[in-house]
Amino acid sequence: MNFQLLRTPLVAAFVSTLAFSASAQAPTAWPTKPIRIVVPFQAGSATDLLSRQIGTGLSKSLGQPVLVENKPGAAAMIGSTAAARAPGDGYTLLMSGPASMVTNRFLYKNLSYEPEAFEKVAMVAITPNVLLANPDLPFKTLPEMVAYAKANPGKLTYASFGAGTTSHMAGEFLRQAAGIDLVHVPYKGAAEAIPALLAGQVSMYFDTIMTALPQVKAGKLRALGVSTATRAAMAPDIPTIAEQGYPGFDIAPWYGIVASPGTPAPVVTKLNTEINKLLTTPEFRERLVATGAEARGGSVADFEAFIKTEIPRTEKLVRQSGITLQ
């Protein structure tokens, strides 16, 4: 064998081309083992419930188990960091949202992960938050709450499902817009915040409609307003906060699948295709409607563009609120 020949530029380029071709074709066999969706919030949360629905659907279409792994805490930082540090092979996904992809970058001086490094896959859904109040408090409407808060500065508290989450941002937005003094009490999720609200340990709580509405229908909690610009289809009788004197109030949790940094483009494309198919099936959309969520979908570029529009809006709110976390 002429070993000198192997050193020529032409042959070296040919060998490199073969290697690249093999690596480019490798993802076509994906998936060959179980996939996990990291959920940066507690089991039973809206993010968790939606992730399990997505996981069930993808498991059927991809032919591999799709497992949900809950890693709550630190405003989605723990779960997001775990997903960011996982191998970029398509077997680790993150159910991302405002905290993990947008808000945290303005709240923490040193993030333990880079939001931009994730491979965006697909926007999944959006769902309204509802401002809930303990029914034992002496107000029944949002205007009455604001009047009470102004007469009793610092007396009312509001829970959130974590510092930096949409429920926290919604409370800060309302505090500023109404000019009232509210005390923030962060929890890890609805599993902790709802019992605290029911027990009167906190006055109010911005919760997702899918976990809030059962408590409202049961008469255990009072709904003061919806956080989105329009009323929720699931609860059309609950007025928006915007229509009650605070125009422009529009803060809602959104959910989108991202993959660990470095995930091959063919895998991202396949995931995007399968998620969009799932979001268009009548059965899945009915399940979403039942939880108060609205299906989104779209291309990878659509998801990236959405995040880009959220960044300046969120930065402005965070700067105005003066919130900073270590």
C-alpha cells in the first residue's frame, strides 16, 4: 500500500467527505432508545401535565418511550441547567418557558446555563394565569382588592410558583400598575402554593388556569382576573385584568420544546414535524382545551422569532420592577 498517497490533499478531502457523510446520516436512525423531557417544575404543575401529554404522543409516533423527569427549583434554573449539560444527541429535551428562556437572563447575574445555546424545536402552547384570592378576605373583585391594598399597605401577600416565573412577573406588573404594596412569597409550584392560599398563609396567587379553575368552581378560591389580553375560552365569565382598568396587562405562561445544545439538525427537524402533527390531532387539541391551554406549533424559525420578541418586553418589565436575584 502506498501510504504516501493517503497523505495527498485530494485523498484526505475524500476521506473527510466520507466521514462527514456518515455523521450526517447517523441521526436518521434516531431514536433508538428512550427520550426524556426535563420539566423544571413540580409534578402536577401545568408544565408537567402538558409535558406528559406531549411525551405520550411522541412516544407513539417515534416508537420509543418518552419519559418526563421533574427537576424543580430556582425559577426553572435547576432543570434548565441539567438539560443544557446533557449530551446533544436528541435524547434530552426541555419543556421550556418564559423563566428558562427569557426572564432568568435578566434576574441572575451568573446563569448556570446559556439560554441561546439550546436548539429550539417547537412552540407547544400558551395558557392564561388567573389571579386567585382567599375567599375569607374582605374583597370580591379586583378593584375592591386594589382599594383594600391601598388602605392596608403591605398587608396583602401574593404567592408565585417561583421567583422570576410568569406568576411572579404578573404580580409585579400588577403591583406597579395599580400602585399598591404587595409582598411576594415564592413557592416551588402549585402543589405548595395552593394549600398555602387555601390555609390563608398567603392572600393571593397567580396560577395557571388549568390548576386554578377547579378550586374556583368548587368555591374554595375566588378569581379576580385573567392575566392575558383576552378572556380565556375555558372561563369566559372571568374578566381580564386589562379590562378592569389596566390596559396592556398581558402576561401568560408559554411552553416550548428545546433540545440540549448541539442536537443534530435532522433530529430537531424530525421532532418539530412530529410535534406539529400531534398539535393538529383532534384528540390532543381536545385535551389541551380541557386544561385551558391553546395549541401553538409552527416552525423552528417561528419559535425563535417568538422568543426574540419576548426578550425586550420582559427586560423592560424586570428593569422597571427592580427585581434582582443572586
